[in-house]
Amino acid sequence: MILQRISTAIVALLLLGIVLFVMPAKYVPLVIAALMLAAAWEWSGFLQATSILTRVVYTSLVGIAMMAVWYLMPGTVVVSSIFWVACTGWLAAFIWLFFYPTRIPGVLTWAGGLVAIVSTFTAIVFLHQLGVSVLLFVLLLVWLTDLGGFFAGKMFGRIKLAPAVSPGKTWEGVFGGMLLVVIMAVLASLWLAKSMLVVLPFCLAVASIAIVGDLTVSMFKRNVGMKDSGKLFPGHGGVLDRIDSIMAATPMFALGIECLNLWP
């Protein structure tokens, strides 16, 4: 299982490298949109729909919303509004985690997926337009949070973080992930020539919301008795299983880049 997970991760990273460094930039939004449509299809599974038509309609609705956003993308006000709505939604999800296993109403599942997926598409396209290095920065931030959390949790994990939602996650894992984020933030502040008092809290906030994203998707899966959102990535599950943290982190990161003028 470990070898399968490692092999899948390597293939995924190679494909990401091709998309970001080889593929013409004008086609990258299409790849991102395709990935988000796959995520929308998986999210439609949380609706517990008895008809495949419902899943098709939901996925199509997300696709139409992404097309509308792409058309309006040059408008900074529209983009900023989407990021604000997304961050508000993830804050609401964070609060909901404290009350789980309170059942999630269907209307919140519909709206939550639409906001999460469309805002992720918007944020990734926005960050890619700023530069590949900007997008890679937030991805690395999320990956380090996950990596530190995985190894610290395996070695030292004792105190459960959210046992009703994700029994495998521990507070020790959180601190392990945050330690790597602190190191990255220190290096980033030197590289960007920005104040540590701004960069460090910002990176920690993005890492924290990434954890919320992971837990939130787990909560939706548990709400319908689902283990993995899909089977696209052998050993890793579906698209949502791979991008749950990124879905929460990218809108906040994009909003911070915009509001705090963090990037040169």
C-alpha cells in the first residue's frame, strides 16, 4: 500500500510538472477546470442522489459557474468577492466541525460544494496568472503541512484532533506540520524581503485552514458513510481526497496575496 501511494504521488507530481512547465499557459485553466469537474462529480456523491441525473446536473452546474467566473476573471472585484465568500464558508465549516456528528442538510451540501470547487478553480487560475512560483508556493505550504502532520502523527501521535471526523489525525501531527510551515515561512520572508511579522502568521493561517479543508471533506464523507470520495488515484482515493486541503488554502492564500501585497 505504501509503495502504491508513493508511486501514485510520483506520477501525479510528474503530471503537475508537465502542466505547469511544459504545457502552454493558455491551456492550464482547461486542465484545472477538468480536475474541478471531476471533484464536482465526486462531491455529488455526498448528495445521496438516487438518480445519476442529479449528479450530472450538479456537475454541470459547477461547470457553468466556472465558465461564468472565467468570463468575469478580469474583474478584480468579482474575484475578490469569490475569495471572501469562500473564506467565510470555510470559517463556517470550521465551526460546524465542533458540532459534528450533527447531520449536514442537503442544501448546505449543494451550496458548500459549489462554493468550494468554484472558488478553488478561481484561486488556482488567479495564482497561476500571477506566476507559477506563486502557485507552487501555496502548494508546497499545503504539502508540508500534510507531510509534517503525517510523520509527526505516526511517530508521536497520542491526542486525537477530531475523533468524530478523522480518528487518525492528532494534535501532535498538527504541531509537526506547523513546524515545517514555520521553517518555510522564515525562508520565505527572507526570499520575499517581507516582514516576518506578516509572513509567519499568514503562512500559519493558510496551513490551519488547509487542515480545516481536510477535516471538512472528511466530515462530508462521514455524513454519508463514505470512506473515499473516489478511486481515481490508486492508494490515495479520489480527487477530493487529494485536493481537500488545497480547496481551503488557495482562496485564503489568494486573498492574502491581494490584500497584504505579499508577492513582489
